[in-house]
Amino acid sequence: MSDQENKDKPQETEEEQYARIKAIEKLEARNFPKVNYKWYELGTNICIELYEKNLQEGDVTVRLHESDASQLYLTLRGEEHHFDLYGTVKDLSVTLKKTKAEIRMISTGTPAHFPVLLKCEGRINAAKEKKYKELDKIGEADKSNNLNDFFQNIFNSGDDERKKAMMKSMQESGGTVLSTNWSEVGKGKVEPKPGH
């Protein structure tokens, strides 16, 4: 897509972006295995910890698709769950513990590092990352709208009495009081107010 086409394309509202991300999450939710698990990676070794109590030998089996080593099938007590892994793996093993099963494997893809376990997580994260980049741009633009700019705007847009009141109140109070009301400030010395 050319730069001109990008400029001509209508910009999404925040609500539309949120709805798009939620739609991607909902669509991808069907790709998440319906089991309680966490995963971690050490070098090329990947471990999926499947949290399930009282597992017996044979309750958990794992296999890879015969032609696609990124498709992991885990059977838990007779129910099969599909893991569409980020990359290819080999050397599957299962170790049973008291409250979990550890499914270990070795990454064989290039790069060997898995930034996410499942491919669908990458698509969801990409959509969110785009939104975060847009928010960063908005944040950069807002940096110029700091408090000092706010007070300068009040000062510059005011009449002479407002400017005198602001200058006198800040100077006499040591920077602890700021007033725009000359009829109040002009009556006498402005006392400092610590903690304000």
C-alpha cells in the first residue's frame, strides 16, 4: 500500500480499534487449548506445565502431526487438545508430578527462540502492538501539553491585572501560591503555603 493510499484511508476511531482487537482475540480464542497451562523456555528447551491433579500414568500423552512439527496434540484423560506452536519442535517427553504434568520439547526452528508459545498469540500481540504504537504517538504529542505550557497559556491570555496577580502571588509566596485574582492579591503580602 502506498503512502498516498494510507493517507486516503479513513483512520480508525479508538472504539473501532478496540473492537478490532477484541474480534481478533475472539476469533483466535478457538485456537487456544482448553486446558490450564503455563510455559517457559530455556535456550532451545521448551516446557509446557499442564496443571491437573492426580494424574496417573497414561492420563497424558503427546504427539506431533506427522507432516508438521509445529502441530502438537496433547491428550488429557482421553480428551485431545491442539497446540498450534509458534515454531517446530522435536523430542517430546512427559513427566508427571503431584499437581501437574511437564511436557518438554526442543525447538528446531530458526530462530530457535519462541517469543510466544502459540501462533495465534503472535497475531493478537501484533494487533495490540499496533495500538500501543499509536498510543505512543499520541503520548509524544501530549508531552508538549505539560503543566508549564498550561500556566503560560493562562498568563499570556490574561489581562494586565491577571499577569500582575500571577507574578506577585508566585514571587511573594516562594512559588507555593498562584492566583489570577488581582483584587485579592493586591490587598497585601501573599503568605507562603507549604505543602500546596
